[in-house]
Amino acid sequence: MTTTSEQLLDIKKIREDFPILHREINGKPLVYFDNAATSQTPKHVIDCIVDYYETKNANIHRGVHTLSQMATDAYEEAREKVRAHFNAKKAHEIIFTSGTTHSINLVANGYASVLQKGDEILVSAMEHHSNIVPWQMLCEKTGAILKVIPMSYHGELEMDTYKQMLNDKTKLVFVNHVSNALGTINPIEDIIHLAHAVGAKVLIDGAQSAPHIKADAQALDVDFYTVSAHKICGPTGVGMLYGKEDLLNMLPPYQGGGEMISEVTFEKTTYAGLPHKFEAGTPNISGGIAFGAALDYMNDVGFENIASYESELLKYATDEISKIEGVEIYGTSPEKKTAVLSFNIKGLHPYDIGTLLDKMGVAVRTGHHCAQPIMEFYKIPGTVRASFSFYNTIEEIDIFISALKKAKTMLL
Amino acid sequence: MSSKLKIQIKVNSIEERQEEIIEEFSMFEDWMQRYEYMIELGKSLPLIDEKFKTDDNIIKGCQSKVWVNAEFKNDNIKFTADSDAIITKGIVAILIRVFSDQKPEDIINAKTDFIDEIGLKEHLSPTRANGLVSMIKQMKMYAIAYNSQQNNKA
Ligand SMILES: Cc1ncc(COP(=O)(O)O)c(C=O)c1O
């Protein structure tokens, strides 16, 4: 039996940290397999939010009073935690945002004043809409050209084609570290290295990798990296943009307002330095602090343990689901992806499967997963996506598989 | 013959059809039986003419495609429909049973509480991806269109 990682992790104890895992859905114990959309929140993080409002709530960076100082310190401590986690050189290279979408838009908006007509930007064929649309808008504004790095049927980027696409007109490259629809882990080291060789900058969308892989910004030499806290046990509405200091200094501010200025007259405003230049207005203070707490929690559990346990879950689920006739899995083999199982059953619509699974207490995602180009590629209306987290269990996969069989019998 | 036909139409008013459906659903003991029945209804929905599966007839629900076509015949609207998802098809089959071969005016004024009563309330949420609300809206829109056409002629 695959008990090694399970023992290593003490899943039973971990599950006790997550109050929501003990509730029922439609009269059945919840089996939550929609972790790639949003992860669940441990008590530690929930308590941190409560504690903030009960003991520290005040506006930050502007008050001389003690409470404001406390809130500011807690917020900046969280920034330092995020910096340490992603191994950025400096804390001010971490910009708190409302999440990945916001982070990407911030960069795209900034590049509107940098790019020129005829410049080329590359985006992978397996991006989330939030890593496609902002760049399309940027191209419309600047006259730059958006080109797509193709993928294979297995859901892997065609690196040879990528190499050929790069040239001295290439200014930016955008790829997700991990695909949300397929779970593929992309070879970002090579992608970054090759792009830098022609002088292009690289933004890696880390929304899906952050829950499974600890990315090292300096080792990767990545230019921009984005994360949403709600996918790594943190609260919704907060995330980060990592950017290299010189690039963040070069980009103009995204929004104007309080916090982001150093001096304002009606004639001229001078902007504040990093990170405040990009953090106009009162931020999600409790969210930022809880983001830090979520990283603490995940690091306590340990990313290596998480990765090995989740890959056991994925392997088991892949083996079991493959026994069901008519199942087609989209995306690479379990070795090259995170714990995401994207599939269809021949003759059945993902929506029907998802609806019946929900009736049996199993939460999965169905549809195009905000990655319509991928569905277009496979010529399917969507998939059923079960995505696992370190607090899921083999028993839950058994429940999922038997619910799936029942749904199939009902529908066929 | 014509008087008989009238009686039949009366027996089959929208409300009565709804009552009938409520009664059928009341016999089910759990969600499984309800869904099995809807799947059954979906499977037995008469095939729509392929030429009606146009983009104009598509109802925008984000996860499954639904086509609803309306024809005006003998003062009544005849609806036909299809969907690529079977549960959605079951839902639209229920709507067709209630609204098809009815007068535009009756369709416009019809209440839709019965959906609640047959335990499909969860499908009524506007954020739900199957677009039940949009289906009803679309059918009523057809009715409004035919109704104004009729009034203009008169
Ligand atoms: C790969 C990827 N990029 C971006 C996003 C958008 O993240 P958010 O909605 O938190 O901004 C997601 C979320 O589903 C994602 O999976």
C-alpha cells in the first residue's frame, strides 16, 4: 500500500485543520476535488483573519498610532514571507495584488508604453483566459503581434517550434508554469533561458504551480511571476506579482490613488518607490497577512511531502479511472503533471457527469476551465476536472470513482 | 370534431400540464429517481430538425448548448429543442411539455413556480450554467414576438 507519504503527512491530522472538509453536501460527506479552482482554508489562516480584525485592524503605511503600526508591520512581515518563499532578492519586488488576473493586467498595462508596432509576443496554447486576453488587449493598443506556441496532443508545449518562433522582435513570452485545464508542468527553465537569449522578458503564470511547486525566482531567473493566494490555502482577493526590480521600476504605475505617490500637486505628481507605486489605495490588508499565514502553513506541511503524496493520489486515481470503459484523459502522464485529472467519458457530456457527481457529494469542475483554446484543440465542449490536494485521501478517490460509475450507468 | 378539439386544449392548459408534472415528480423518493426520470425525458425528446440547430436558436448557457426553435401554427406556438447534455435536454423537455402547442398569450402569462415544486429549484439559479432561466425567457420572448405579430395583423 501507498502509506509512506500518507504517514509522512498525517493526513488525518491535516484534515482536522480544515473545518469545511467535515461538512456534508446533499446529505453526503463532502469530497472536494475542485482544488485547482480554489483550495480550502485551514483554521490557522481563518484564525489569522479573525485575529487581524479583532486586534490589529487599521489602515497601513499612514498612521502614527500604534494600531496602524501593528497592521503595517504585520502586512510587511507577510510581504517578507512571500519574498522568502519565492526567493526574491528584495521584498519590494513583491507587489501585493488582488490575484493572478490583476498581476497580469498590471504588467500588460505597463508594457503598453514600452512595446512598439511589429514587436512580437508569444503566449502558449494552453493558457488560462486571464493570460490571453490582457495580451490581446495590449496588442490592440500597441500594434504588437501575438503568436501562439503550439502544443501536442499529450498537452505538452512544442519546444522545437518555440525555439524557431523566437527572434530579435520577440519582446515578451507568457506561459503558465502549470496548465489549469490539463495539469501539465511546463519546462519553464528552458522557456526562460531561450527567451533571454534573444532579449525577451518572460512572465510565468504561477497560479496553478504555487500549490504544488515552490518556485525560486532567482534560480529561475524569471522576470515576472504571478500567484493567487486562494489556490494555496489563502483567502480570495489577494495574490502577488513578483517582478525584477529594474523591470518594475521601468513600468509605469497601473492605477493612480493614495499610497502610490510621494508628492502630489495639481501640476505634477511624483510616484512612490516600489512596491507602493503599484499598490494604490487601501489594500486587502487582512488578505495579505493571511496570504503569509497560508505560506507558513504550506511550508510546515512541506512542499516535498505535498508533491509526493499528491502524485500518489494522482497515480491511484489515474489507474482507477482508466478501468472505466470509455474514459479519455487529457494531459500528460502522471509523472509530468500536478494532481489534475481532466477527462471525458465517451458519449457523455461533462456537464451531466458533474451534475450527478455533485448530487453524490463530489465537487469537480466541468466545462472549458477558462481555457477555450484547449477545448477547441481537442474538439470537445469541455472536460470533467478532478483536482487533488494534500488533504484529499485515497478513500475519497474511491468514493469519486464509484460515484462516477453510478453517474455513467444513469446517463448511458 | 372541432368542439372536441377545444375541450382537449382546455384540459391541457399550461397550469394543468404543470400539475401533471408536479404529480409525476411527487412519486419519486430521492434525487436519483428524479434525475433518472429527467434523463429518460431527455432521451425521449423528439429529435429537432437539424436545420433548426442554428446559432440564432442557441441559448447561451455556458456549459451545455441548447437550441430552441419556435413555429407558429393554428394560433399556437410549437416548440422543438435539443441539447448536447442529457440532463439539460430533460429540463427543456419538461418546458416543452408545458409550453408547446399553447397560445402566445398564455405562455407570456404563465407562472413557473412548478419548477420549484418538482425539486429542480437548484437549476433556477441564474448563475447555474445550464441556463434554465434563459430557456424560459427565450420561450416567452418567442411568445411575445408572435403575440405582437398577431396583434399587428388584427
Ligand atoms: C493558470 C491560471 N491562471 C490564472 C488564473 C486566474 O486566477 P485569479 O482568478 O485568481 O485571478 C487561474 C485561475 O483559475 C489559473 O488557473
